[in-house]
Amino acid sequence: MARAFLVVMDSVGIGGAPDAGQYFNGDLPDLGANTLAHIAQACAGGLAEEGRSGPLRLPTLDALGLGAAVAQASAVPCPDLGAGKRAPMGRWGAAVEQSRGKDTPSGHWELAGLPVPWDWCYFPDKTPAFPDDLVAHVCNAAGTDAILGNCHASGTAIIAEHGAAHMKSGQPICYTSADSVFQIAAHEETFGLERLLALCEAVAPYLHAMKVGRVIARPFVGDAESGFSRTTNRRDYAITPPAPILTNWVQDAGRTVHGIGKIGDIFSMQGIDTLAKGDDATLMTHLQDAVEQAEEGSLTFANFVEFDSLYGHRRDISGYARALEWFDAEIATLLPKLREGDLLVLTADHGNDPSWPGTDHTREQVPVLMAGRGSGPLGRLGFVDVAATVAAHLEVPSAGPGRSVL
């Protein structure tokens, strides 16, 4: 039986979505944002020279159709990505999201065949950001008399600002962003990692009832003198999808579903048999292993988050470019390992243009690149069509609104 590998390059957008003007970073709408093209422009202009140099080179992804997908999605000029004028050897297209949001759950749920059936709850960009009843609920669960933060913030910045006070008082650092999230940062040693995870798990149902998409545990270590740094023990507590998704369809057909990265957190382990976590380098090893070892008929669903978490939100163009070039080289070693009949789909869940003002995601179209099912354009797709296409390839029933492009 055929196998499928669905890989999300977190935040690798390719141009403003049709409704991007309705989404904002500060006072500036996302219309005109283009994560991939703007990174490539910066590299070509010599503005991304930290740890790398020269034009952005993604020959493997470009050969699958990445440059063609960027050109389809947007009029923003994108320099050559390394494949030259050769016709793409994969199938390629650009996908548009219908859910109202530019966040991880919205993008992933829809890629898995389920548009979000409600409007998420977002917290206002003011201080305090959270209602009194929510603060009281968190304090009661944490056993403290107050919280720190209570605002929109960058995770690294707010830990630097409040880390010392948190270590002294034990009060958790709570913050949010333009996404539907409630984030709790705490020191792994003085507060305790298990205590932080238990706190997030305890308050998650309250926030989910408000339609806040995720409660995120953000553990960190260090001290005020040497500096603080976040660890890899992050955990997301997301709302459970309210209807079956791609992973359920595959599992219900008697097949095995492997999750890699934060897939288990995003879908609350719905329809997932095994889960492998770690930093992106570790996750790539897990993906390579899955290509070599995964069962016939299985689905492997992976997310590579560091494009977004380490570079997009921090507006680090050089770092984002380095990560893209590393990923491209790794995919080059993976492609020859695919078996006859396998399908590899590379896509994204939203944008996070590191050249854009602010620190939030950008509402963008995303690439859909396919290896293993011929070559040529796919045209314009919906996110939901990705799920329908994977299901059709695996010959399992699709229960979502998408259409297969096979």
C-alpha cells in the first residue's frame, strides 16, 4: 500500500492571502507580506549575512516547484531560488485558508480537513490583557496571589523582563500575542517543570471554554546575571478538534499514523499512534527514519517549528534563511529514500514574514509541493484540499470538505 508523508514548514508563507488586508501587525495590515520572497530579496541584497552568505539557495525545494508557487501566489518579486529555468519535477501550487485566523491550530486543522467552525478568542493588546476572572482562576491553580506580565509580549523579552521577579515571588509569567493563545512561562528549577505543566493542564479547560486555542507552557532556565533561555520542554494544550480529521480518517481505516514534532499537541493526540519530539535537527532524523521504516499504508505527519519560533517571531532574516537552506539540504537526502508509490507533501500553516513590522504571524498563502505523483501545476488550492489529496493517495475515505487534486 502507498504511504504518505505530510510535512509542515511552520510559517513558510509565499504571499498575502486574498483577505490579508483584514489582518494586522500593529497598525499595518498583512497585505503585501511575503515570507519567502522577502527573505530571498534580503539575501540577494546582502542583508542576510549572519552565519550564511549570498543569495538564498533552495535548489531542492525550487526543483519541486517552490519558486513557481511563489510566483503564482504573489506579484512580489522573488529572486531565483537555485533551480534556474528548469521545469519543476514535482507538483506545485499555492493554498488559501478559509478559517479566520493566522495561527497554528487554524492552519493545521484546516490542512487536516477541518476548517475552524468558530471565531477564536483573542485578548486585547493592552495592559492588563486578561479579564479578572481568568487571572483569579490562574492564581488559584498556581497557588499564588498574582501573576506577572498580563500583556502581549515576545516570549524571550518578557522572560528577560520578569524572570528575576518570578524566581523571587513564584508568580507565573502570563502573556499572549495576536494569536489565540495564553502562555505561561516559569523557571524549570525554582518553579518546577512538572508544576508548570500541571498548571497549564489545570487552566486549559477554562481557556478552551472561552475558545482560546492553546495554553502553552514555556519553561526556561538561567538567572538574571547570566541571562535566561527557554528550553525545549515547551508543551501546547490545544482545544481538541470538534470533528474527525485526517489522522482519524487514516487510523479509522486501520492504518498507522506517526506524529513528528508538535503534531500531537496541536491535535490533542487525536488519531495519532506514535509521537516523536525534539528540536528540528532531531525531528529531521525522525522523519528520515520514518521514510526508511514506516509501515505500508501509513501516514507520517510532521511539523518543523523553528522557522517560526526561532526566526520568524524574532524577525531574524539571516536565521530564517539558514534554517531554510538547512531544510532544503535535508530534503535532498530524503527524496531518494522514498519508495515507489510514496507521496511527500511539503506545505505550511501560515506566514511569519521576518521583514514585516511587529512580531506576529502574517496572513499568507502557503506552498503545496508534492513529490511522488508526477509533475506540473496544481493551481490554487484550499488548505482542506491537502487533507483530501493525502486521503485519496492512501485510498481512505475523506470526511472533510476538500477535494483531491490527484
